[in-house]
Amino acid sequence: MLREEISGLCGSISGPCDSISGSTAALRRRMGADMIDLTRRPMAILCALGLALAPVAAAAEQDTPAAIPPAAALAAPQIEAHPALWKVSDGDTTIYLFGTIHLLPPNVDWFEGPVAKAFGGSQELVTEIVQPDAPTMQKITLAAARRTDGKTLRATLSPEEKAKYETALAGLGIPAGAFDNVDTWFAAVTLTVLPLVKEGYSTESGVDNQLGAKADARHVPHSALETAEYQLGLFDALPADVQLRYLDDTLDKLPEVGTELGKMVKAWEAGDADTLAKMMNDDMTDPVIGQVLLTNRNRNWSQWIEQRLKKPGTVFIAVGAGHLAGADSVQAMLAKDGVTAVRVQ
């Protein structure tokens, strides 16, 4: 099944690709190849834009055996988590800010105490994106990931890079030509996700999907700060040589991917925003990529929150935990405008 799913996402792509958006083209013009360094933390990049990559994880989850047999996974002891939660409020409006992890193992119990109470008292859920239905999401992903340079991915690699790449694919049971027709960034993020799925992580257990399901069950409105097209467009706007460096570093870091995400999850479970900030944000040393993936988006979201405060009600906002930690966090942006975020948990 996995080979067929990857083929559906990758192998059948052909022909020209329409532009994702005008903002993507503008971003591409702003980002000089020699200004960007993605080679420090593949997991930080994935966590920053994990929601729009759900089709990649879903395809992997259908046919990738977990390192732990399902029965043993179900029998694993529950981990009681107390992730960080903040709120901003005025006289008639309360907005909760909850940091999420997009992929989790199934035995993490985080929906309790202040988080459950805050969500239960909210009239609206707001996440980074609202996941479209599977066929629509696949079309969006294909449009963003399709190669337009007339070359295969492997044709852009040096002999040494190609050998390293094909060895990694073989180790994951993926045909050598599986990603020939897609952009390099798509191959890199897919190769990051697959080892995590083998270790038992899934988007189904991820906080964002769980909250979406709970909102649906309560018939609570669910809206988004961004779109899938926008998020995937941020990857697609990266210059070709930056994408190649991203892929090369991903291949180097494959053995460490599960360990690195495990450390991030432990910090998240403990509500340790400072440690999470250091792990997810500080290693984005290039000012351009940090601005694109974190600072600009955090500023946009803080402005959305400030506008939403003008309307009565209670809102539960859930975004990647890295956006709610560090010097350029959403809360820091709000503070610059005189809006205080108070820690609830």
C-alpha cells in the first residue's frame, strides 16, 4: 500500500504547475539562496509546518509497520501530559492559546484539567489550517510538489548525493524513482515523516486532529489562520539549492529523527516552553527562514488575535507549540502591542 500511496502522490505527476499564490512568488524573489540555512534542524522545519503535510503522514501510516506491535502499543502505559496553555482576555472576550504537537504516539493523555475546561467553554476552535477532504488535499499537495524544471529529482543530484539518497530510500522500502517527479522539499519532508510513523507517531493521535474531532463532535465552529495552499507554498518557494541542502541534511539526520521529536514531545508534555523554544526555534539561525516560518506568521496571528478581541466570545486557538515560545512568539508580539498573555497551565 505505501508504494501505491507514494506513487499516487508523486509518480503520476506530470505537466506544468500553476502558481500556488502571488505571495509564494513574492517570497521566492525575496529569498536569496546564499542567505538561507535549513541544514540545522529538519524536525524543527517539519514541526513549523506540519499540518499541511498530513497527506504524507497519512500515506505512510497506511502501510508502515510501527516499531511497536499494535497490541503492545495499546498496552503501553498512558503518559499524563500537562502542555502549556495561555489566555488573553478583556471585558467580554477570552482567547486561549494552546501549543500543539502535530504527530504523537497514541498513549499521551493531554486533554484534561485546564485544557479540557478551556476547550469545553469555548465557542470556536481556530487552528493553523482546516484540513480539506482527502481528494482536495491531495490535489493541493500535488500542485505544490510537482516539478516544473523538466528534470527528475535524481538528475539534480551529484553521483555521491544520488547514491546516498537511493540507499536511504532502499532502507525505507521505497523505490528509487518514487520521488523523481516531485520537488526536493517534498522528498525531504516525506523521508522525515516515515521513520516517525515506524516509531508509532501519527497525525491521528496528533493534537490538531484530536481537537478537530472534538470540535466536530460538539458542533463547534472550526476556522483557520492559514490555508494548506499557503503553508505548502512556503516550502515550494525555497530555492532549488536550498531544497537540495535540506534533503542532504535530512538524509544525515534520519537516524536521529525519532530521538529528536521524542525530546520535543517530552518538553511539550512537561509544559516546558523555554526548552521547546530552544529546540524548535533557536537553531533556525538564518534570519530569513526564521522570519518566513515563524516571525512573520506569529505577527500575522497576533494581529488576528487583537482584532478578534474586539468581538465578544471565547475562542480556543491551537497552533504548533514552537509558535508560542521564544523571543518572537505570538505572546511576545502581543506584548509589544500592550496585550498580555497569562499562563493558565
